[in-house]
Amino acid sequence: MLSSSPLAAELAFSAPEGWQNVREPSWEQLAPRATELLTQGPLFLVPTWERRTDPDRRRAAGQADYYVEVMTACRPPSPDAVMAMLLPIRPWVSDQAWAAEMRTKVAEHWDTLLLVYGDGMLTQVSAYMESVVVFLRARAQTRPVLKVFQVPRPRPDEAAVVKDFERLLHRQGGRGEYGYVLREIPGPEQGLYFDRFDPHILQRREDLAGFGAVNALGDLFTFRRLLFSETALKRGKQLTSPKNPGAVRVIEPRDIGRDGTIAPPSEETLWATISADQQLAAGDLVIRRMIALFTVPPHGFFVAEVGEEDLPAAVSEHVVILRPIKPLSRPQARLITMFLRTPLALTLAGPRLSTTSMEALSALPVPQPDEALTKALDELTAAKQQFKRWEQEADSVIESVFLEKTAARARARVIDSGRALRLRVEAASLLDDLGHSVRTRFPYPIAYRWRETEARISAGDAQAAYAAILDTAEELLCYIAQLVLALTHAQNITLGAVAAIRDKLAGGRSGPGFGDWANVLNEAATSKQLNNLPESHPLNDIRTLLAHQDAEKARQAMSERRNDQAHLRRVDPIDLPHAIDIAFADLTRLVERARFLADLPLLEITDVRWDTFARSARVEYRELAGDHPVVPTRTMASPSNDLETGSLYLRDTDGALHLLRPFLIGRDCPTCRTWSTFHADRVPKGAVVFKSLEHGHTLEDASPGTRRLLGQIGLV
């Protein structure tokens, strides 16, 4: 090991036992001495970390560090020369010109084999100071892969870290727990900080597009820093009293909370007279430049949105102002501030330094919400505001208890005023009840079956209750399978499970059943043909139903019970209560996994009026949600002129309508005279028999067009 005496004396740094330890008092001789020692074998070089004091050399080099000159001056004496060097982290991770120049000069003579980053390795200097050990080999015609390792903090099991490092040394690609291999070596102009090329981080960066669009922060905001420090304000005689009519609050880093709020003024708050063009405006974002490193748990930027209640205000020198180039929607601003507060945002902003540069902030990718996410955020905000109003209303009622002239009047006021609030709370609490959600928000066929199941169980008729549970499970899978068949047909995709359904329909005796619907859903969950659908397509949610192990296990158990019932292997009456409990628990698991149905309403189009000039249709429809088919007629606008009156549609989260005919049709049942949903059950000669999902009644359609239509979609 070769080291310079100032660093060795300062850090008491010495070579491991068995190593030759060489001290070189003069930093100018470090590079020549290193070349000399390399002729004897591998070398570990620890140059001085002292900085230059010569201002002329500072201007020429761009940095006043001796080790920069030492590193660029080292030359390999032979093609097999290998050297490691202990350095501060900055020259290896910075994108600044002086660092890029240093890396370029090193690359002219050396290939970089391995970078090991860590902090706390030089505790004599600082417990948090980051350093890097760079392993170099004489440059060859073929560049080797680059291996990058980050010693974790806080330290987990050291033996596990060492083992992972040893595995990295043998890797030629991929990623381990704490390191990875780069096959494509970046150019020397790019700083090699660990997170920049980490496959996990790159994947998470790509995943941001799942929110909608991704933009650089600099495309959305202008950045501004003001040099208002307490000293500068005093020097400029701008400090004033908060009572002064022209006083402007100065927001400092400590005023910006981790939760995205701006703290109210305190006794320590600075007030000054500041011109209007240097003040904040509502909608500005303020962000701390100073970064707290190595916090546990980790967090992102401290950023807050400025509201009208925070004005008039300006910022101190260590706060950056982000002003929207164009007005942002509330969901946009909210999603950006939420993202900036995450550890991922800090990671994507560049190497971990104590301050963040304006350039790094400007290049930071931030997600933009798509229409569905915008709607969801708007709804959440509206709900939050509504809850806040209810809370304020409740506080007002409580605080008025002793404001009435008599106790009797106060009592009557609290009971009367609190009634509406109590009813709201009761209604809201019901949303956590799965049964209530199914009965009120699920599509009519499923909601009806669920209501019947609950009624049978509560009535104590064990045989009827058990049968209702099995029927509901089958109709749940049947309904979702019909959605899959309709949606895949619209994408010109034919599932293999359709062949078995077609054979059973043609048999004319017993139609498709539990196993056929399960096969459709299992194939949809694994089909590669469906992997490239748009993010908001309803099939993406539907495919998750049986992808969960608990749901598939419940499905298999329900299928076995259904088969046992069909083949007269019925549950003994003594065992029925326990069997009902287990079967209903499995049904509940399936329904829990099918909660996406509440966001995919079933619509019956009752009237369509197309306006040629407006290129829009006025659509009247019934939303068949809940356990009763009698629902009000509503209206909406649609850009489509091919909607069918009388047909059923699925509306997705983007508001798009998907035709379900002829997989699902809505008709008045000829048996019970109730409006019902039907699916094709049998296709005997001369007719098509449809079966109701709600009660199993059948509807026969002998028209040639219906049979022909089933042939067009591959069911005949």
C-alpha cells in the first residue's frame, strides 16, 4: 500500500497485516512512486485529500484537490498492472467539467473494473463522509464489464454484505442485493453514482409512466433563488416589524415541513420590506436546497405549495422557488408535491450531496396524472374536504351545548342537529362492510345473487343457503368470464377456452359450467396476448381475479363442492352449518378480489340521439348497480355514433363503453316477468337458449339472426 504522509498521520491509516506499507512524504512523487511499485505487483494507493491553496492552480484545474493530479498522472507500467485507489466520492460521481475531465484522462490509460461506495469508512474524518475505492487495470483493447457495489447503511449483517460482494465479483451481469454489473460502460462525461445505473432504480423510473405522462420538472416550472439572508437583509436595512403594513414574511428552510406544510410565523420569523416582483405567489412550490443525508427512515425533498393564506411572503437563500410555467390543475400540483416528498425523487435527482443543484432539479422526471388518476385524486380531495366540513359542523354542535338559555333547549338542539351527522357516519361505516358494497355497488346480477345468499343464510335454511352460496360463486365467475369473452373479442383475440364452451353449447343438453368459466379466467390471467393492453383497459383488472393464490384456492374449493353436489355427494345435514361457514368464507374471498366490478358498471342503453353537427350523441341509460333492476334513467354525452339501443355495455374507468352483446343480453324474463341478464346456455337445432344469471330461468330465441351472430363470435 502506498499512501501520503499527511493523510496517514491525519487518519492513522495503515495497511492490513501482511501488506507492504510505503509512505511518500511528497504528493508530487506519488504518481511516479506508484508506477514504480506497480512493477512489483498490485497496488493500493491512498493519496492525500488535502486541497490546494494556490489560487492560480485552483482556476486552472477547476478544483483544488491534489488527488486529481495524482490520479491522472498515474501510468500502468505493464498490460497486467492493477491498482486500487481510495478517494472522496465527489470526483467519481459529479457531472461537473473538472470531474469529467479527470475521468477522461484516467480512461486513456486504465479500465475501471470495480467501484465500491461507502460511508463511515473514514470515521477519523466523519462518520458520514462518503468515499469510493476504485479498482483499475491497464487499459486493454476489449473493455471489461464494470461492477458497482454500495456498502449499505445502516449496516445489516456484515457477513451477508461480504457474501453478496463475493458473489458480485463472480458475476458477469445482473444485480445482487447491494451491487450490479454494467455491460455497457457509460462515457466518462457521466458521473457514476450508484443509483444512476442501478437496474432497480431505472425500472422504477420507467414505471413512473404508469401514472400517465412523465415530464422533466424544468418543463413545468421556472426555478428561482433569492439571496435573502438575515445578514443581507440587515445590511440592506430591509428588516422590519411584522406590524408594519408592508412587512413580508421570509420563509426559511425550517419553515417547510416534511408533510408539505408551511409552518405559521413564530417569534424567530424574519419580516422584511421586499419588492413585489421578489415575493411568492399562490401556486408556487418552495423546496429546501439543504438535504439531510442518512435519515432513517429515508424521505425525499421538503417541499410545500404556497397558498393564499401564506402570503405575503418571500424565501431565504436556501429555499428554491418553483413557479409553474403554465397553470397546473390541482391533481397535477398535488401529484408533483407528493412525488417530490418520496425517497425516489431524491434518488433520481442525482448523487447524495448536502445541497441539490438547480440543474438536478430541472432535469428531475416527475409523473403527470392521466384522466383516470386525475378523476380519482379529485374525488379523494372532494371527500377530504367534505369530511373536514362535517368535522367542523360536529365541532360547532358540540361547542353549542352550553350556549342555549336552558338545558332542555341545548339537549334538543344537540339531538336534532347531530341526527344528520350520525346518519352520515353510519352510512360511511357501511362502506367498510363488503356485503353492503356488493348489494349497492356491484353489477345487478352479482348483487342480486349475493342478497339472496345473505337472506338464505339468515333464514336458517341450511340446504337452501348452501346451494345459494355455490350458485353465487358460479354466477360470479360466469359474469366475469362473459366480460372477458366480450372484451377479448373486441380486441380480435380468441381464447383457447372458447372451443370447450362452443362444444358444450352445441351439445344441446347441458351448457357451460363452473369449470368452463374458470378456464376462461385462468387463461386470461396468463395470456401473453393480453400483456400489451392500455393501462386503463378493464381486462387488466379482471385478469387479477384468479392471479391471487387465495382466490384461486377458493375457486378450486368451490368447484369441488359444485361437482360433489352435481354427483349426489351432498354434505351431511349435521355437517352443513360448518360447511356453510367455510363455503361462504371462500365466496367472500372471491368477491373481495372482484371489487374492481364496482368501478366497471353495467349499463343498458335505452335511447341514443346523434347530433351530426356537434359530433356527439345524447345517451339515455340505466346503470344496473345494486340488487334491484328498477333504477333511474340517466343521461350522458358520447362521441360514438354506433351505440345500440337495448344492448348492454360495460363502462370502464376512462368512461369508454364496451359492447357486451351477444355474450350478455338484457331481457324481461318470460318465467318471472323480471328484467334479467342472460347468457347463451345451449344451442340446440333451430334455436338458441339463454339462461338468466339471476335465477336460472331460460329464454329461447328461434330467430336465425341470433344463431348466425353466435357463429360470428365463435360460439357456434
